[in-house]
Amino acid sequence: MSDIRKHKEKKSFLIFKKNSDLQTVSLVTVAFVIAVVIYQLIAGVSKNGVVAFPSLLYPSNILNILIQATPVGILALGMTAVMLAGGIDLSVGMMTSMFSMFVAKVVMHGGMHIGWALLLGIMICITLEIIMGAIISVLNVESFIITLGGQIACRGIGLLITRSQEVAMDKQHLGWLKENLFDLINPEGIKIFSRKLQLPYYVLIFVALTIITWALLKYTRFGRRIYAVGNNPQAAYLSGINVRSTKLLVYIFNGLCVGIGATTLLTRVGTGIITVGQNLEIDVIAAVVIGGVAMSGGKGSVMGAFIGSILMFTISNAMTLMGIQSEWQYVVKGLIIIISVAGGALSHLFSTRKAVRQQKAAL
Amino acid sequence: MSDIRKHKEKKSFLIFKKNSDLQTVSLVTVAFVIAVVIYQLIAGVSKNGVVAFPSLLYPSNILNILIQATPVGILALGMTAVMLAGGIDLSVGMMTSMFSMFVAKVVMHGGMHIGWALLLGIMICITLEIIMGAIISVLNVESFIITLGGQIACRGIGLLITRSQEVAMDKQHLGWLKENLFDLINPEGIKIFSRKLQLPYYVLIFVALTIITWALLKYTRFGRRIYAVGNNPQAAYLSGINVRSTKLLVYIFNGLCVGIGATTLLTRVGTGIITVGQNLEIDVIAAVVIGGVAMSGGKGSVMGAFIGSILMFTISNAMTLMGIQSEWQYVVKGLIIIISVAGGALSHLFSTRKAVRQQKAAL
Amino acid sequence: PEHKTIGFYADNVDSYYAFETDVLIALSERDPEVNWTIDVKTGTGSAAEQLNAVQDFISAGVDAIAVIQNNAGTTSECIQMAKDAGIPYFGMTHSFASAPNAKDAACFIGFDFVQEGYYAGLDAYNRGAKKVVNVEGVLGQGSAGAQSLGFIQAYEDNGVELVSDSATWAAEKNSGMDGTEGLSLYWCSGGWMKDSAKTQMTNIISELGPDGFDGVYGQNDPMLEGIIEALEEAGLDPADYWLGGGNGREISWQWVKDGIVDMDVNQSAALEGDALYQMLKAYFAGEEYRAYIHPYLNYLHTDNIDEIWDSLVPFSDLDQYLAKRDAGLIVYDINDPLFTDVEGFA
Amino acid sequence: MAEAIFRLRNISKTFPGVKALSGIDFDLCPGEIHCICGENGAGKSTLIKIISGAYQPDPGGEITFEGKKVSFTPRQALDAGIQTIYQEHNVFPMLSVTENIFAGLEVVQKGIFVNKKDMWEQAQKALKYLHCAFDADALVGTLSSGEKKLVEIAKALVFKRKIIILDEPTASFSVSEIEMLLDVVKKVAARGVAIAYISHHLDEVFRLADRITVLRDGLLVLTADAEDIDESTLVSSMVGRDVSAFYHREFFDRGEAALEARNLSGNGVHDINFTAYRGQILGFAGMVGSGRSELMTLLMGGAKKDAGEVLVEGRTVDFHSPADGIRARMCYITEDRQHAGLFLEHTIARNSIIANLVNRASFFIHLDEDYRVGQKYIKELRTRANDANVVVSNLSGGNQQKVVLAKWFHTNGEIYLFDEPTRGIDVGAKQEIYQVMLDLLRQGKCIIMVSSDMPEMVSMADRVMVMKNGRIVGSLDRGEISEENILQLSIGGSTI
Ligand SMILES: Nc1ncnc2c1ncn2[C@@H]1O[C@H](COP(=O)(O)OP(=O)(O)OP(=O)(O)O)[C@@H](O)[C@H]1O
Ligand SMILES: Nc1ncnc2c1ncn2[C@@H]1O[C@H](COP(=O)(O)OP(=O)(O)OP(=O)(O)O)[C@@H](O)[C@H]1O
Ligand SMILES: [Mg+2]
Ligand SMILES: [Mg+2]
């Protein structure tokens, strides 16, 4: 018992070490939101002379950000697992495109039932990830380049499926996934600040999947093994961990996430087209790394990746709300990515120094 | 003396270890070329009934491949240095775009002399690389994410420079760089197989730069230190190598390569536009890694990257020559990337086993 | 006048889209009767970005949303969102006629890409081209496919025997130079970009040889420029081949005049921007307006170039456009019959 | 004695959570061998890292080199003629031996180009001087732990140095290498080089030292000439109590056969036959590279066997991976803790439970339980760490080794393969580990111990197998075990 109490006490001293990355991304997010809110308040007063509630914080807008972040967020869950195990997956964007083209094609031109099509699509994603994962884990080669090959091949497969055409889907096929939860409460829709609140089912999938992944990584044997394999595969092997199958399972899990994420994206977009997932992997990896997952593996958390994806979309959302040109949006987004990573390293440096200084003073 | 002889003898035992990557990429390239040539011969006979010289091997076509590979090849030189030092640079594509937009803008709208514009553009590339390199080396953070931020920011800067417009350049500005060397011999042009031979000056820049980089990495102190830093930065620091400045210098060198590579690309394209360098970094990294440079740093060579870039462009060239649809081109390209890396690992595995077996037999 | 905010989204960075925006902004700024702020947001060519942008515009409370779309399916979603929020949705450039709720949009203004391809096909047919390299835009993009379709239709309508009917051929394509006596095509994609088109063309010349083709269709002018360079660098004379383009930028007027290129189709984004300006103005004033229209295409070729030179619509020079507009050299009024109604939307 | 070439005055070093050194004074004189002793975590490595410039001391202290006040980076220290061989490996695995030796100190000709031939010849010379069995072209990644150490030592010989610092250089050496190294160190010192030498082997210390400095808990306990000090004073000043270097162990009755190998071949070893019994320690002795670690890896299932049989509890087993070994209740305490034993970025708690995951039935993990496990072994093994949430990379070498032990003890195995169990462990803690090993025997468990530490082998093993070139060349029963006998067998008359 006393051990546990001690454990709780000691934790606070070490918190900067263990959670600094999660802290950094949270801090950057909060700082960014505060800055935007202040700007909106000032701009509102100077324009209309009255204090107006900042539109960034409208409940409807917060829900919007969540909606927009859903596909990237779901993909980020799988990517987190892959990167914790020391790998990376560049193919997820094009695999998403391929998935959307496949599902749209078989449903619209093949007459398949949407449920079967989605299931089959997810299985294809998992299969492709198994192939790549097997090559990576058995031959022990760079995941970067294998999945880069996968990316390019997926683009080709997707284009072949629809013969480079785009295939639009009908509303009824995926409409049920984006029904508004608030409509259940009030079929007229609920409005706050005269903006209708939107909360499609698929956002719930995102939230649920985040919690599941979080628990999986933190509280299960499998999760532990992922961290161990990412940190030191050799030691992991000698500690009785099946490094190959752990890596393989991680890619399978990633394939599942890609399938589900692609489903939500297809639901939003409504069309199977090659551009659906273009450059998506960059957003996903950025979200994961901003969230504190080390590129070298073994370090980071799902919650970081979750906040990371939210941050990415908060940036574009806020910049649009403020009416800032999109050219500047890129500059700001780039700088924020750099700042959150560099800032994390800096704050780590400073907190270490500070701890040393405090200790000296205490002695 | 006897020591030296022993040294020579022993080398053969180790050769598979030290050069296997260069061997793999050369092997894949040769195998690919042979396969295409055979296909072309058979297709030629079955179509026209006569054996025709395969168009892949037309001197004019080989020069074409070299021309097409030039910008990626030059960027691959800088990327090789960066990756050998254990880093990566995702910003090179967008930096190329930004460079082209900057040069086109100041020359066409600002009236600057092209020479000054190029010089200034190269300096800007170097400056941006210095900033990123400094953050990476001083704070010791993931180069992946810092340069990803740089990529996004460069896109914004480029778009701001031209206000999202494209700026076409006049022929006279960069025409001198693409003058045909064969025209010096015969102003009428030299034709083989009734195809005119092309060899613009900028290809010579590529070849010269490759040789310089090769010597730099292989035979200079700076080059050897890059390998050490990439292999084990901690040990390098304790061995008295200035890890930070080595990394920084590598990024500076990369900035120079980006500037020169972007110049050749701008010469080819003739227009400053954001799409000039879009996704270029993927081609560049693929070429470097196919060429045998380890993502983890410390292993690989410039020659591998050189052959890697040639291979990448030989693939698209050959596929077009064979009249294969571009959808299939993606699939084949993806597979070849996977095969050359997986094949490298496999052959390494086998040759190790073989060496062990031979040794056993010898005992 | 009352202040209005317009959220303007363009799918990608593109000089065509940018010029459209510039014309819209320039016209609104010099018009004392309107007081608009135009928030321009540019994507990177992905559908989700379009959705996000529209959603963000709704959050920001804009008075109108104008979008150059990624694809029709996504646009259908966007129209629904805008409708729910009570904000008018103006769509430009790429057709979303296939969207079931297309008529809920406040406008569609965009060129007829099939028609554009048709002009090229017609010209090629008239000049006897039979083995044509077709350099498409981005693989899988609707407008690229439409141009190819129009090109084949022109041959079909002139009674040339084809491998299959035009719609099938355009969807299936073929590999290598293949087709009938009347028309063979070599399909490739230059992704709308000069350098890719040049690379493709260089490789194709290697393969086919100088006599393996007699025409090249570059679906926009940057690709056409790459094609011309590839021909020249291979020691071939562009004048020996039928060359046709899309876009009809200023540079290609000169090519046509100089006989380097046989034809092009003048399809300036300025007309779209101008039309959008007129529609927005009418919408805010509560007036009726023609909501679903194609701007007119100017088919220019070596025979008519001198005739129509003055009435060609500038493609990138804003001042020249405004000057020509003020001088009455070009037709810009959306009520002019040169602007045609979109089929099924009159 | 000559004037001190290097002087530390009032040097302190603080890490977050630990004060590693406080107020240390330390001198090095030309030609002297100055040994530094102390328990694990006493601050020895930290001290030498301050000398070598790898760490900057807290402000307030003073460092002088050749009479001048200095503040070194590793580069400046090297340029000043100070070469350090650190406790942990400091090599470039993907580079050759030559490139390793000359990294950062390349020989340059004609302005900018490196002189490969010259460097290769110098490297080759140094390797020969150290009797290395590999040559200067070998990739360092393929060398064994001890061979890597030799490469690092070769580095110190190639250049003319004023000060050479060795932090536990012999930890992965066997007797003949140790002899050779002590010899080399003495010769070098005789040339006027100042040498700082850290070792937990007190016999080495007494054979080498001119002066001895003892650290305890970051404080300087004593500095004295070697003549003025005897072993028991040294040990008691290190540990604060009396312990003997030779451990007088209890013996237990031989139990049943637990692990047996019959004509076992594979992974570089051939025709291995032995039987290990419960309640006994079976030792494996031999020279560096004799294949002992390879044999352990093979037994555990970490490599494929080519021929022969392994029997656990009398039943033939066929392991495909170490996981199978763990399931058969075997434990493998690897020799290279950084590379093969630990998850350096993870906490002690996480490291402690990882190997037992295989045996855990539950899919879920309880964080508090993990923490308790970590704490339990910190206490039992007397690990110097604040608590089980400390990240392992912040521990001293010996304490890291204790975490490796914790990881395996927690699996509660029946057969223990200890590969260099006390490498880098101080005298006091060694006793504790021996105690733990005896406790295991008392519970009727079986231990196989690979060790290059002769006294350890002699005092702990019930029976010793001696290996050479991947084969067992002889075995010694309890009465026959002595340093001379082991040495004779492992050299075996024939040339190496
Ligand atoms: N980088 C670091 N960060 C935090 N604490 C450290 C660090 N390096 C060492 N320490 C702590 O400083 C103390 C002294 O460590 P040091 O490595 O000098 O011990 P040592 O005497 O060399 O021990 P050993 O014999 O085990 O090698 C230990 O308590 C260790 O945990
Ligand atoms: N990965 C590898 N590739 C090639 N050779 C290796 C590899 N690992 C070890 N060796 C070689 O195998 C031989 C036996 O090494 P091993 O580690 O088993 O020796 P050991 O008796 O345990 O010695 P030590 O006490 O140094 O650990 C050595 O000569 C070593 O160079
Ligand atoms: Mg130490
Ligand atoms: Mg060993």
C-alpha cells in the first residue's frame, strides 16, 4: 500500500519526462485556440462594437472540427500502432483511394450490397497490409520503402478498378452512417447560435475506436509488446516476444483502421475517386508525430495522436473563420508543426534543467 | 606486405556485405532492361516479321532517360548525404516549386537578371535548409517532421510569391542551359535510327555533380564523418566529431543540390508553378533507397542513388515504349520498388548463408 | 451598399482557377454598387478539403459560397449542407449535372468540355489526321475524359469507322497505337503538366518513330508546349504534324498564327469569373438570372485566326480582359445567346 | 611523482533526480595508473565522462590540464591527447574496424582526401599488437562484445596519447585477454602516459594501480597510493562493510537433470554434450569468441539447430524462438544488456515485466501491479533508482544489469542461463547476486553460467565445461576447478 502511495507522489516529479509530448501538443492546441479566440473577440468588437461569442467556439463549429478530423483521426490510430512498433506506412492514403474506388465500383456497377462491399473492401485493405507487413517483418526491411512501393501500386490498382474514372455513389448507400444524432432528439434539428448541430454516427465510431486503441496499447499484452518491439526489437525477441508476428499484427490492425477510416471518408465524400486519399498519409503522419510518437518507435500515445489530428483541422478551420488567405494557411500550418516538435524538445530541455536547478536548491 | 595481401584476400569474403546494395540495384536494373529488350524483340518479330533493334536501347532513348532523370538525380545526391547522416528531407519537392516560382517571378515581373535570380534562389534554398538543419541538429528532433513542416511552409511561401499564379519564362532566359551538345559537332543535329541525339548542358552538370559528391562522400574527412554520424551519433560525438555541424553541413549541401536540381527542372519546364516539384521528394527518396541507402543512416553510396534514379525513369520510359497503360505503370513501378528492396534483403540473406556454408566446408 | 462575404473555394492551385478569382475580385472592386469581401481558399485536389471548406464557410457565416469542385458526388453533399444552412451555393467550371440535387445550387457556370474535344476532333478529321497521340489531363478527372470523348465523337459523327462506339472507346481506351484505318489513338496522361507531357511525348517518339503518328492532341496549353518542345528536340518539325490543344491561352494564339499549332479552343476562365460576378450581383439584389449556363467556346484555327483575333478572350492578362470588355470586343453578358443553357437545366 | 597533468577540483554533477558527484578532487600524473573503485552508481563513469568532456560539471568546480584551466568538449579532450574507452560500446556497427578507429581522427593526405591505405596499415598494426583474431576490414557489427572492446582499445594505441581512460575494459574479456590488456596498459604507462582505470576486479586493480581513488555515493572516500592500502580496506571503504572477493558458497545436493544437450550443433557451435542438474551451477568457460554466447542463444531457441537434441526435464524439446524457451521455464540473461537486454527508453517497471508476458494468462495488464513488481526487485536487488518509473537509460551500468536480472527473475523460471551475470556489477552487489543465485539453487533450480570472471567461475561453479572454437574441449569437476586448469584447457596447447 505504501508503495502505491509513494508511486502516486513520485509521479508528479517525473511527469515532465513521461508526458512531455502529450503536454506539448495539448499546450500548442490550447495556445492556438486562445490566440484565435482573442483575435476573434477583438476583431468582433472593432467591427461591430459589441463583444460577440467567438465563432471558433460555437458548439456547431467544434463538432465540425471533430467531423472533419474523423477520417484522418481514424487512420492516425492505426498509424500510431505502426509507428510505435518502429515502422511507418506511406500507403494509407492511396489505399483509402483504392478502397473508395473499389466500393463505389462494385456497388454502383456491380450491384453488390453496400454492406458486403464495405466488408470486402476492408478485407482487401487488411490483405494488402498483411502482404506488406509480411515482407517488412520477415525480411526485416525498411517499412518506409516497402509501403512507398505499396502506395504507388495502390494508385495503379485503384485506377485499374475504375479505369481511371470517378464513380459517384447514391445517397441511400452510405446515408445511414452520417445520420445526425441530434435528429434523434429533435427531428427538426437543434440549433445553437442559429447554427444547426451536426453529429453523424461515424464520429462515434471515431471516438469509440480511439478509446479501444488507447486501451489496447496501454492495458494489454499486445500493446506492451508493440512498445517493446519498437524500442528494441533484438531485446524483445530475446524476451520471448514474437517480433515478426507483433509487427504483422500491427499492420493488420492498421489495415482495419484504413478500411474503417476510408469508409467514413467515402461516406463524407460520396464518390470513389483517386483524389480521395491523395496526400492523406502526410496529414496522418503529421498528426501522429505532432502528438508525440517518436519516428524511431517505442514512445508515444494514442491520445497524443488524437489531439494531433484535432489540432491539424483546428488550424485550417480557424484560418478560414478568420478569413485568412489559404497561402498563409500553409505557412502557419508548417510553422505550427515545426513549433510543436521543436517546442516539445525545448520544453523537455528546460524542464530537465529546471529540475536540476530545483534539486540543487533543495540540497 | 603480407598483411596487405591478406587484406585483399579477406575482402572477397566481405564483399557481399559491403556492396550488396549496389549490386541489388544494378541487378534489378539490368534484369529489367533485359526483360524489356526481349519483349521488344519478340513483339517486333511477331508484328513486323523482322528483328528490329529494340527502341529502349536506341542511343537517343538512353540519352532521353538520362535527361529525364537529371532533376531527380541531382536532388538524390543531396538526399543521399542527408540520409547517410541519418536524416531525411521531405521539403525538397516543394522547395523546388518555390524556387521555380521565385526565379520566374523576379525575372519576369521584377526584371532581375537570370544569373542573379538563380544565385539568389539557390541562396534561399540553402538558407531554408540551414534553418531546418539547425533546428534538427541543435534540438536533436526528428528530421522527418521538421522537413514535413518545411514542405508545407514552402508551399505557402511559393504560393505567396506568385499569388498562386503560374509565371511562364521566356526561352532566352534559360535556353543556354539546354542547348544541345551534339549541335556543337553538327549544327544540323546527329541522328541515329532516325532519332535525333539530345544532350543538353544540364546533363553534364548532373554527371559532374555525381562524381563530385561520390568523391566527397568516399574520400574526404567530411564524407567519412557523415557515415559515422549516421551510424551512431552518440559514438560520433564522443569520437570528437562535431555532430551538429556535420548535420548542418549536410543540409547546406542538400540546399545547394536542391537549388541546382531546381534550376535544371525549371529549365525543362520553363514555368514557375507550384506543381513543378509536387511529390518530387517521393521520387527522390525512392531513388535513394532503391540505391541501397539505409533509412537509418550510415550505409549506402551515391552510385547506388545514381543508378536508382536512372532505374526509376527507365521504368516509365520502357512502359511507355511498350505501350502499357499508365495505370499499369504505377503497379509495376510500385512492385519494382518493393522487389528491389526485398530482393536485396533476400540476396543478402542467401549470400550470408552461403558464405557460412562455404566456411564450414573449408573448416 | 450592404456588405456581403463570399467564401470562394478552388479545388487546387491552378492558373485557370486563379484567373477566375482575379476577374471576380477585380469586377467587384471597381463596382460601386457592391461591397463584397471574397475569402479565397485553395485546396490540394482532395474531395474532403472541399467538404471541410464549405463547412468552415458555413461556420464563418458567409453570405454565399462559390466552389470550383473536386467531383460531382462531393458537390452534392456540399449543396445539401449549404441548403441546410440557408446559404446559396454557386458552382463553377466542372459539371455536377449528375448530382441529384444539382438544381438546388444557385448556379452552374462552366464550359462544355465534350464540345471542346469535339472541335479538336473535327479539326483533326478535316486535316486528315488518322494516327493521333492523345495526351490526356489528370487520369480519372471528368473533364479530361470528356475532352477525349468529344474528340472521338467528331470522327464518329463524320462517319469514320471506329473500333467501338465513342462512349465505350473513351471509357475502355487501348494500349499502344491502336484503332482502325480511320482513327488510331495512343493514350497517355500528362497530368495537365508541361514536363510530364514532354516526358511522355519524348518516350512516345522514341517508340513510334517520326512516321508512327501524324497528330498530337494536347488537352491543355502547358502540355501542348511540352509536346512542341519534345518534337523540336527530337529534330521533328511541328508543322509536319496535326497539333491541337485545349485552353486557348494567349501563347497558343501566336502558335496558331505562326502555324506551329493547327487549332485550339479559347476557353478563358475570365468568362466564368465574369458570369459569377453577374449572378452574385443579381442574387443579392433578388433578381432573376440564368442560373445554369455554358460560356461560349471560340474555336480558333490557322484559317480563322486573323479574323477572330480581337474577339479572343484573354486567359491570363487581367488588364487586357477588362480593356477588351470595356471596349465591347468580347461578349460577357450572361443573357447573350452565345451563353447556352445547360441541357436539362433551362 | 611527476606533477599532475590533469586536475579536478571540487567537481559536482547533478542529473534530474540524482546527484552523481559532489565535490570531487582528482589528479592524474604522467606515467601513473590511477584506479577508480566504487559500487555501482558510485559515480565512476560520470567522473571519467567529465574528464573526457562528454559531460559538463556543475558550475563551481575547476578543471586544469597542463596547468591551464579548461572546459572540454570531447573533441577538445581528444585534441589535448585524452582518449577514453567508455563503459558501454561506442562503435559504428556498419563501418569497418579501420573506419571505427579513425572516425573523427582521419588521416588526411593532399589537403582533403583521406589516406585509406595508411589508416588501414596503422589499424592492422594495432590489432596485431592486441592479438586480435579479426582484421581491419571486418565490419564491427559482426564482432562479439569483447572484440568490439578490443577495437576501442586499439583506437587508444594508434594515436600518441597523454591520458588514456579505461572504464571497465575487461568486463567482457576472458583471462588471456585480461592478461594481455594489463600488460599493454603497463607498457603504455611506462611511456609516460597517464592512465585512469576503472574496474570491479580488485585483483586487476592491485596489479596495476599506482594510486587508488574510491568513490561512494558520489563522494570521494579516499585517494591513496596502492602500497598503503590492502584489499579489505579497499572493499570496506567501497561498500562500507567487509566482503571477500572469493565467495564461499553453500553446496546443495545434486537434483535431477534439468537441461541436457546431445551432439548439439548449430549457430557456430558443434557437437555439444552436457547435462545440467537442479541444485547445481554448470559453468561455461573459454576465451572471447569461443562460442559460449552462441551456445546459450541456441539453447534458448534464439537460433536454429543443425543437429543433435536438447532435453528439458528429460523430454526432447524443439524451440523455434526464445518464447518457447521461456515457456519451458528457461531464462536467458544476455551479456549485452544495452543491445539485447533492455528497453532503454522504457521504465524499470515496464522492463521488469516484459519477459513474463509469455506466461501471463490474462490479456490485460495492470499498471499498478507492474509498478509493484518493479519496486519489489529494486528493493530485492538493491538497485540504485528512485522508483520503478525511472527510465532505464538514466541508470548506471551496474544498475541496468540489475534490471535485466529483475526481468528474468520475474518469470520465475526453472533453468537459468546466465551469460556474464555480474558484468559491471560491484563487489557488494555481486555478493547479493550470488546470494540470489544460491537461493535459486536452494529452491532446486538449475543454473548455467557463462563467465569470463575467473574467481567467479572458481568459487561458484559445481562443474565447468571449457569451450574453444565452438566445441567443448574439456570439463572439470568441483575438485579440479582452478584458474590454471581452466586456462590450460581453453588455450589447449594449440595456437589460436
Ligand atoms: N544520463 C543520466 N541521467 C540521469 N542519471 C544518471 C545519468 N547517468 C548516470 N546517472 C546516475 O548517476 C549515478 C552515477 O552513475 P555512474 O554511471 O557514474 O555510476 P558508476 O560508478 O559508473 O556505476 P557502475 O559501476 O554501475 O558503472 C547513478 O545513480 C546513475 O543512476
Ligand atoms: N552477428 C555475427 N555475425 C558474424 N559473426 C559473429 C556474429 N556474432 C558473433 N560472431 C562471431 O562468433 C564468434 C563467437 O562469439 P560469442 O559471442 O559466442 O563468443 P563468447 O565465447 O560468448 O565470447 P564473449 O565472451 O566475447 O561473449 C566470434 O568470433 C564473433 O566474432
Ligand atoms: Mg560505470
Ligand atoms: Mg559471450
